[in-house]
Amino acid sequence: STSMALGPADRARARLAALGGDREGAAMLLDAAESLAVRVGSALWEGWCVLEAVRLGTAPARDRPHLLDRAAALAATSGSVRLARAVERASKGA
């Protein structure tokens, strides 16, 4: 569906914005992608957006442990081993 393509596209655009040094733009794009994932009920894409906020540094440092826990829970809900492994790797680096 269109909504499932737009969420991941905003996540990819956020990564590009962060790479270009636009952390504020990256945060806005991740928020948009996460909001769409929530609206369509996609725990998988929501989890990737939450994790990306940690990995790109758009989330405040104090929020990162909570966000990693949330991403891990969303990985379990969605049944995504790949997301769970990515959260585990990010947790080791946090």
C-alpha cells in the first residue's frame, strides 16, 4: 500500500538528512515515518523508526535506553529477528 511505502521512504530520507548534517530535518522525517507506522499499525516499521532515532542521534541521550527497550518490544511484537538483532547491536554501543 502507499502508506507502507511512504513510511520507509521518510526513514531513508531521514538517514540522508542526518548524513548531510541536518539532524533537525532527520528528526522531523523520522517522526513522520513513525507516526505513519503507528497509524497503519505496523510495529515493524515503528520499531525501525525508533531504533533509527537512537542510531542517528536524533533522540536525546537520556531517552536512548527507553527507546531501545521500546524498539526491542516492537521487534518482539512484529516477530522480526533482524530488528531484534539490530537493537541488540545498538544496545551494546549505547
